[in-house]
Amino acid sequence: MKQSNVKPAEGKLGILVVGCGAVATTFMTGVLMTRKGMAKPIGSMTQYDKIRVGKGAEKKYLHYKDIVPLAKLDDIVFGCWDVYPQNAYQAAVYAEVLKAKDIEPVRDELEQIVPMKAAFDHNYAKRLTGDNVKDCKTRWDMVLAIKKDIEDFKARTGVNRIVVIWAASTEIYVPYNEQVHGTLACLEAAMKADDRDHVAPSMCYAYAALTEGCPFIMGAPNTTVDIPAMWELAEKTKMPIAGKDFKTGQTLVKSGFAPILKVRNLGLAGWFSTNILGNRDGLVLDEPANFHTKEVSKLSTLETILRKEDQPDLYGNIYHKVRINYYPPRNDNKEGWDNIDIFGWMGYPMQIKINFLCRDSILAAPLLLDLTLLSDLAARAGRYGIQRFLSFFLKSPMHDYTKGEEAVNNLFDQYVMLKNAIREMGGYEADEEID
């Protein structure tokens, strides 16, 4: 490993997950089983991917841990919040994602992960009815209660560092409001005034995490940290933030396939995406106000890859539609259908069909591992604010829309950003251009 300015990953790393459902418990169980040598963390970039460093005779391909000081899986300590009181073992069994043979060997450890009471507002997720909920009179009370949870967890476990990651349900859509979200002072005033319309519970988690010195990752399409007030707080606290929405199935396909059309200069007339999903996430998204939050996230991918102003003949009139349908029999086994209407030479039409039968939590779990380890790395490297190099893992990457910046959604450009950030933190030169 080259000499770099990244602080070593000393001691234990606490990972506090908001939500103890299918995604969180699949993540936790997989890490615990991998530590025992009874599973493999397949799908995790930090555990499997190799990056080229150096050129010519100096060229070599190294795992991330051989370039930068990543926290080890053995050093992770889990905690969580949830509206349901079941411990992680009970929640994993209930989720029916993993088989008993993959849960029972770590049952004792999972049973010790008991969710703290959630900061919850039923109006933001009307399909959830759990009673493991904090009794907070105002949004500011929520912030203080979450801060205390983080402090208590640190004292109880003796962890050196903590990362907070949201793996809970999608909240109803909260549009950006400059009077509330434009500055940190405005946001704090709104929290203290208990402005429930503009301050989501997730914002309270993010505010508490950042002020407690914890990087925060938004794994749902919630507005949360995607506002100038939170960017200001991240700058003030010198903490990394990342988001939003884990890029698992259909959007992963879209961000990888759309560039094929772009580089081949094929036209796109329309892209229709629909999903069936039966887990708790599907239940919440069956509520129109919650689905709208997800829809905004999923629709943003194509327009930044296939830009109509660059190629009006090819992409000037795309019809893009996204649907999610709650279908209980499928549970966590999500199915995504894409119908893509393209056109080629002399405008002749063609079609592409993609049917992705995926397992939502199996695809999401490695993202949680990578995002938490890399956010912890970023904090130790002195990186703070929006971590654009983590866009690779996210469906609707954060960017400064107040200054006209556009998100990078092309999967291959995102991969270059990821590799170059790892190289730079490892003391190597960034040597692949994004153009």
C-alpha cells in the first residue's frame, strides 16, 4: 500500500441501520456468516473488485483493501432502529429472504441486535403500523432522541466510529422548499417549530447522525440529505453524505444498457418499466404518495444519459414510464419488465425486452456493505459533503441542482469516478478521464 493521508481503520466500526426489515437483516446475516467462513459476500465491490493502479511496468490490479485502509468485516458492530420490536433474527425469519441454514448459525448474534424505538410519523408511511415508536412531541425532540441513541450505542458497544444508513421504507415525497430547506438555520428553525409538512423523520436521523460525527447514507429516494441545508451541515461537521436510493435491479439495468444506445447512436422512442414486488417495501410503495417519491428517483436516470439537447434526432422525444405493483405472492423476489422501443437506420423501429427476475435484498445487501465501508473510508480521508464517487451504488445520485449541476447516471462513468476516488485516497494518480 502506498503512503496516503487516510487515517487507519482502528478499532470497531458501528453500523447503525434505520430499518430492520428484509434488506437490513439480509445484510447483517451475510456479514456475520461471512465472518464465520460460511458464506461469501458476492456482489460486494469492496470485497471482490480489483482496480488497476500504475502504468507500464508498474501496472498492477489490487483489491480495494490493498489500496486503502478499509474496515474489516470482523470489526463491524450492528445496531438498528425499527417501528417493529422484533430482533434481527426474528425479522430475518419473517422476511423469508434467506433459508434457515443461512440464518441459524448466527442466530445468537442476530438475537442480540434489538431495534431501538424508531422516530416515526405515520403520515409519512401510512401502510406501516408498528408500535416500537418514540414518543416525541416535535421534530426537534426526534433529533435529540436519535442523538442520545447514537451516544448510548457508542458507549454500550465501545465502537470507535459509526456510520448511519437508511434501509427503511420510502417516505412520501417532500419537494424542495427553499424557505425551509435552503439553509441550515431555516431547517433547524423548522425542526424546532415542528414543521411536519417539510421536515421528514429521515431528516431528523440525518441531522442527528451528522452532528454526532457519523457519515449518513440515504438508501431510499427520500429528499432527506438532498437539500442545501444538509449540505451545509455536512460541510460544518466535516462529514460525508451519500444518496439516494440503492441501485439494485431495474435501474441498474437501465444505467448500464442506456449507454449502449448512446455509444451506438441508436434512437430511443420509449422505455416502459414495470415491477412486481411483494415485501414490506412493495406494501409501502402501493400508497400513491410514497410511490411518487420512488417514481421521481427512477425517472431521472435516462434523461442524463440520453440527452435530447445533444442528440435531438435520437433522444428528442422519449416517452419514459415507470410502474411498481404490489403483489404479495412474490414477496422479496422482485420481477422487472422493460419494454424498450428503439429505432435505427432511416428511422426503422426495433424492440428490446428485458425480464429481470431478481431478489431485491440479495442485490441490496452488498450495496449496504460497500456504502458503509466506503463512507467510513471517506470520513477518515477527510472527505466531506456529497460523495459523488458513490454514485455507482445509487439510483438518483445527489448533485448540486441549485447550481445547474446534473447527476452522473451512466454506470460506466460512475465506475470511473469510483475507481479514481479509491486511487486518489490510496496515493495513486487518477488516470481515467470521464468525457
